[in-house]
Amino acid sequence: MSAPERIPSRSVTTADLLARGELKVRGRIREASNAVLYCSVSYEGREAFCVYKPVAGERPLWDFPDGTLAQREVAAYEVSEATGWGLVPTTVLRDGPYGEGMCQLWIEAPAAQDGDGLLALVEGEEPAEGWKAIVFAEVGEGERALLVHADDTRLRRLAVLDAVINNADRKGGHLLPAGEGRLYAIDHGVTFNAENKLRTLLWGWAGEPLTAEALEVLASLRDALAPGAPLATRLAQLVTAVEIDATRARVEAMLASGKHPEPSGEWPAIPWPPV
């Protein structure tokens, strides 16, 4: 799907466009478990494609009873922006054709090229250089292969972000390589739970020391999450106070250990299906 013609506007930001623009539903992404609508949005001469997820189309989840999935999606974007890594596409909460919902910039992935893969199934007991092991997977009757992810700086940053927001559903299909070497991550409706629910494919660095960059970002997040700080104030409009306290605790725990978290053993570590 090609993007509509865009007229540059210095005064209209992407967030302005998504929050204030006219939404027109173009179709529905039917494989999603909740209502996900593909839309165009236009505002003051600027136009783009986006995803709109109305709250009315959310299925209730017993273990995420507070707030909405849309609010958690926006909260994940806010934390991503605070890291400076820009891993989540611009996301806002707004009213739309079917009521309040999350609106997120559509990311058009470039044509696939050899070497672009971030996940792979390989033979053998150990990953090759440049890859990290995740888990052995059954690939046929009596056969198995090793599921691996790339030892990639972008993925490592995302592993840190997911640990902070307690992402319970980081699947391979949620990774969107984009132009100019960018990587975006989507689908953050099941995040910020006060209980440890981290479930991800990005376990390759589990127990390894955090990078100096990650420690610097976590220290900055600790300040940004302090009571009364702008990020904490914004998150208070989206998730509960208990969940914000739990987010602070996760940041403090990573700073104290200096390591990537490991599976707790209290919750399935790998999402299903994994892609």
C-alpha cells in the first residue's frame, strides 16, 4: 500500500496530524485479535496512513482489568519517547469514527532484502556469530530447530524498553524494520501490569550486563518517572498509580543489577504464537 501524497508542513507535527486530523477508514486488519482499522488521516495539507484501534473493539482481558488497551499503547509510546530511542511509532489517544481509541502512524516497511531478517530457525545446538539463541522449536515429527534473533543494537534497546513497560506479548510480527535502518515495534496493549508478565522473543541477552547506553537511559527514566515529573504525570492519565510504581521498581531493579532481566519462571517466557 503506497502512502498518499504528502505536502510538507513545518507547523503540523505527526502527533498533531494523528490527534486532530480527519480519519477515514480504508479497511480492517482482520488477523488482529481486536478491532484494528487501517485509515488515512489529513490535517492542514498534511496526509498519512495510520492504524486506529477503537476501545469499543477491545476484548476484555481478566489480567488487565484496569483502563484500556488503547491507553497502554499510548503509555508505551510515551516511555519509548522518553528513552530517546524512538522505537514506537507516534501514537495518540483520540476520538474517531467508532469512539475513543488509539491512533498510530502506519509504518510502511521497505521491500525485503537478503540479510534484513531479525529472526531465524537454524540447525545445531548453538547460534552462529551475530545471533542469539531463544528456544528450541518443534519443526516436524521428531525434529527441532533453534529459534534465534539477531544480535542487533536496535533489538537490544527494544529488550530494555520491553522490560521497563513489562511487555507481555513481544512477538516477531510486532517488529517492523523501516527505511534508513530504523526499527519500530507495535502492539503494546498488554503492558504495564503490576505483576511480572514479561513475555518476549528477545531473551538472547538475559542475564548479560546492560550496555552503558542502556544504564544511562534507565537513569534518565528514573528521573522522568519521579512523582510530579512530566512523564509520570502523563502516565497517570493512562495507567494506574500501582502500575506506575511497578514501572519505577522495574527501572530501579535493572539499575541495581546492571543486567538484562531473566525469565521469572512464574509466567510463560515465550509468547504464543511466537510470530
